[in-house]
Amino acid sequence: MLINGKEYRSVWLEGETLFMINQNLLPFDFGIKELHSYSEVVDSIRDMTVRGAPAIGAAGAFALALAAKAAPDNGFRAYLRAARDTLIASRPTAVDLHNGVQSVYEQILKFIPNYDHARQVGFLAAQEFANSSAEDCRLLGIVGSQLIPDGARILTHCNAGALATVDWGTALAAIRAAHRSRKNIFVYVDETRPRLQGSRLTAFELEQEGIPHAIITDSAAGFYFWKHEIDLVITGADRVCLNGDIANKIGTYEKAVLAHEHKIPFYVSAPLSTFDQSCREGKDIPIEIRSETEIKEIGGVLVANPGSNALNPSFDITPARYITGIITPKGVFKAKEASHKVTL
């Protein structure tokens, strides 16, 4: 991704040290966090220093390699297993985290009891997972941009950009590729309450790339659908089920229903790591419920009635019937066919 004229990944490894862009600082400040242990990565995932399904998948993969580095020979398996379970539990909805951690875990176990070699393999496996994720997203841009006509007005929700992935993005990969091919496009950016990933992060990425856009409130999308000023919707996903249902940031379902009502294409863009071949349908996806303070406070300032409780589901489920197609590195497929097609 381009930030202040320089190319970055959201998470990357230098030697045996993990670096990540601190997304909690954006767009008002830019900082890079340095991490040396898997427990530091767990904290960074939980407090959303790093967020976005593919990004936390890569962060989790690197974190397990850090755990293997720290694990004693005596009790190596138990230490690694505990690290794996703690990492996976840190954000339960996005399946990329499970896939990234588990893939490195399985590679490491193959080389026990050669512990030194197993530790080296951990870092190599994590880097391979991150590189594969970035390549998937690059391909998503190529495939997805073909769905965007010149002059398109696009609605996106939350942040499905390079910050949410290792690089390129999912929904924003298609938008980036369309813009770089000199298509004249405009992006409506949902603010995405309560953490404002749209107005803070998506808008930041689009500004850095020089892509025309405007931030709108989450509740304003219906107005622009009604005015016939949205031509297509592209979002990311945190998990894709076997039947084509998807989990994504809270508010995605509403956008899909609006698009369906107004006969506007609704696309979901997802790398292979976001497909969960063990999850049959949306109701089987665990939905993370986050702190009510995210709703009741902004920047530490109380903006709601102090005595009222708040409910804060972080994700919702969009049924396959509302999805025009799922953009994958292997092509665009009908939602109900996508999980089968990507395994061929």
C-alpha cells in the first residue's frame, strides 16, 4: 500500500522481529509497532492495533513462529499448543486467524524433535502464508476490477483495504486496480460505527491513492440507493461458509438487503484463507461481541446515556441469496458455488 509516497505491508517480518502498522493511530498519526513475543501479538489483535481478517491471519502466523522461538525443548508441544489456542481465541469470527495459526502449527510439528529446525521452519511457514495472502489479494484486484465499469459509483463498508490484509486489500484491491487502469470511479465510504474503520482507514487509503471518494454515515446509504447514485457494492468478508453465507463487519447485511431491493450488484471479495470449508452456513459462525464502551464513548468521551446498556455485535451474517457473486483469486463465482470452486 502507498502511505506518504512509500510502499508498506500492514504486517511484516524482519529477522525474528514482527512489525505492524498501528491502525489505532490512523489517520491522525502514523506509527509502526515492534513485537517480539506471541503474547504481544495477542494483545495487538485484541486491541485492534492490527485488524482485518487476512491481516490478523498473517499476524497470527508470525506470532506462532515467535512462540516456537520462545518455547523450551522440554514442553515444546504444550507451549506451542497453548500459544495456538490463545491466538485463535483472540478474535473468534475471522477464520483467517485460525487458518494462519494452524498452518504454521502443523508445519512446525512435522520437524519435532529437531527443535532448532522446527523453529526455523515456523518463520519460513509464516512468511509463506503472508506472501500467499498478499498474492491472493493482488489477484483479487485483477479479477474484481473487471466488474467495475468506467464511471462506476461504488459503495464499500468497513475497511477491506491493504490495512486489513497483508497488502492490496480485498474490496479495495479491485477499486485500486480499477483506478490504476485509469477508470473514472467514485467511492462512497460508510463510516462503519462504532470503530469508524471506514471513515478513518478506508478514507485514508483512498486519499493516499488519490481515488475520488466521500465519507457517508452508515444510515445514509439508503438515501443514495434511492437516488440511483450507487452502481455496485463491494465488501470484504471475515468468513465464507460452504453455502455461500458470509460474515463481515456489522452493517454489511443491511447494505446487501438495500442492494437487493434496488437491484444493484452486491459483491464480496475474499482470499482463499477466508473460506471455511468446515462451516456449513452463517448461523454456525461465532459472532464476536465487543465492549459497550465502543458504542457509548468516542475518543474516551461519553456520547450516550450513562445509565443505559449497549449491545455491540462486531459482525453480522449476509445470506448467500443477497450476494451477486464472490470475487476470489480464481475468478468470480455465485455465492453458493464459491466454496466448491476455490477448492478445485
